[in-house]
Amino acid sequence: MMNQPLLQKKDNLTSIQSARLSFPALDQSVNDHPLVYFDNAATTHKPLSVLKSIDQFYSSYNSNVHRGVHSLSEKATEQYENARKSIQGFINAESAQEIIFVKGTTDAINLIAQSYGRSNIQAGDEILITEMEHHSNIVPWQILAEQNGCKLNIIPFNEKGELILENLDQLLSSKTKLVSVVHASNSLGTVNPIETIIRKAHLKGIPVLIDAAQSIQHGKIDVQKLDCDFLAFSGHKIYGPTGIGVLYGKKTLLEEMPPYQGGGDMINYVSFEKTTYNELPYKFEAGTPNIAGGIGLGAAIEFFQSYDINSIIAKEQALLKYGQKKLLEVPGLQLIGTAENKTAVFSFVLKDIHPHDIGTILNQYGIAVRTGHHCTQPVMAHYKIPATVRASLVFYNTEREIDFLVEKLHAVNEVFK
């Protein structure tokens, strides 16, 4: 077995085993077996620091933000806005005003579709997406198309799960008003060349939205270096709470966009004759926000940054290489998605065995995988399959867990022999 790489903290070296101790949910048994959690693309587990930050908010200074002059409200506001600043620094946004708190990636894309899209995309215009998009980066644009008569164009991918970019210059036509592309595929693991796509789109004056839900937890994203116009991610994918996420947008674009929702805190002045709107980012944050979620996400970002991100990348890539080799030892197993550049996601099928049956048997051994179409039905249609088994890993997973998965896949084959 390969030696476990070390994760480097700022002041000392800490083994992967010690890092796992930060995640209490990983230390449990399922069906009398130690939990092997391979469903990280759906949601990651939460470290103690995140859990404590949420508990501390509710138990010590629970209060609404931005509206109170009493001490609890002032502390809640300070912690909530500090989280926004932490996120700004993490993705290197130019201003904290460019960080919009949303429910998650889906919410962010819908905001762009119904605010930027309805204002800037008209009948006959085109939106360019890819064949490997999550449903949340397809359906909002289809809804917009039904509303205003625009249409979707699709960048296809090859059998390895890599985008075919030979015709990108032709697809980026004078009719294209927005490119919205996934950074890393949730079902294939493919990491797309978004730098190339952004550069080519900008040469024609076309803005670009990046879905970073499956990439934010696997490396470093610098929005100024990328020069993307919008970027969205979900907190629960990067060790934070559910129900909170981030929409980054260039300030000049956000200032021109109308509000997506109306209500409290997004206003400057309201009368029955006219309403004027608050400044950024509050213009897009109507109503009482997910305060605990925002604070928890700030704590998750701080936790993630306490480790050397290059070491995390190296660890996960070692798991990817090891897992691909071991899984191909299972008779009848076919990997779906074999791109050269990908995250540690293993989507696979076993000959003549339905993925749901595989997932049910693996669960009896405490192995948590995802089965189904993973909200990427066009991907399944491309490969002419109904579903896959997906094992998705992050830096707290181990090679020993991969070995156990492979051992039990051999057992699955025996059951159905």
C-alpha cells in the first residue's frame, strides 16, 4: 500500500488520521462495520470547529443581523460579515460587496437566470452550456428560454468525459449572451479547462458563469485570476452547513442587475409609490438570512485554509490514482469518466448488476456510495446507461477504505454470479 501523504498545517505536520479526528460523524459504525463515507460529492462531513460555531451562535448570541443596536445583534452582524470577508479572501474577490449569500449553487444560478438573464438575454439569443451540466445548470436556462424565447447551445464531450472544444469558436457566436459551465463534473469528475473557455468568451465580449460546486473543495480558486464574471458554490460541499452558498459576481455587473427577490433588508426606502434598493450585497439578500449557515461557512473556510491546499490536492490525486488501479481489478467493472484531469470521483457500472443493487449491498458493509443519475441525466443518456455507482472522495478518505470497497465489490459479483 502507498504511504499516506502528510497534510501540512501552517505550523506543523499532521497526518491524515489526525485530520479525520476533526470529523465526529466519521467515527461511527453502520450495520456493525466502520463507516466508509464515499458520498462526498453529495455533501461533505463537518469538522468540530464548524459545529461549534453554529452551536455558539444559537446558544450565546442568537439575534437577527443588520437591524439591531443591542449587543447580541451587533455580535451576530459582526460574525456574519466576518464570514463574508473570509470568503472574499478565500476566492480573492476584489470586494466583499461581490459576495452574495444564497442558499446554494442552485439558488445562485437561478438568481443569475432571473436577474441578469431576464434583463440581458432576449428572444433569439443563445446561452452556451455543456453536455455534462448538473440539472441545476440546465433547468433554470430552460425556464428562461420558455419565458423569453432564447435557446441553449451545448458543448459535447467525448467518451473519456472530456469537453470537445474544437468548435468552441463557432459555438461562441454573436448570438451568445452568456456561457454557463461546470468547473468539475459531479458525475464524471472531469475538471474542465475553464481558463480557455473564459478567455475565448471574453474575446467576443461574452460573460461567463462558473459552477464551482464540485471544485471549490478540491483546490484554490482565484476569481480575479480566472477573470470569471460570476461563480457559484455551495457551503455543504466544502465542509460547511447545508442551506448556505455563495454567488460571486463582478461588482459592475451586480450593480446593473435588478433584485431577484423583494422584502426586508434589500431595500433603501419603501413607499406605496416607489421603492429604492439597498447597496450591494444586500440588494440580493431579501429577508432574514441563514445567519448560522453563513457563520458556519466562514468557519468551514477557515478550517479548510488551515491546511496547505497543495497538500490536499496531492492527497486527493494520490487517492484517485490508487482507486482507479484497484477498481479495475474488479471483474466486469467499467469506469464512466476517465478524463486526464479529474477529481477523485469514481463512477462505474458492474456488468449485468443494477447500481441500486450494488449500493444496497455495499451499505450492508457500512460503505456509503451514491447510485442513480446524479442529476446529470444527459450524461447517462450519452453513455446509454440508466445510472452509475459513484464513490467520491476527499482528503479525509484513505487507501484502506478503497481496499475495503474493492473487496466488497468482489463480494457483490459473487452474490450475482
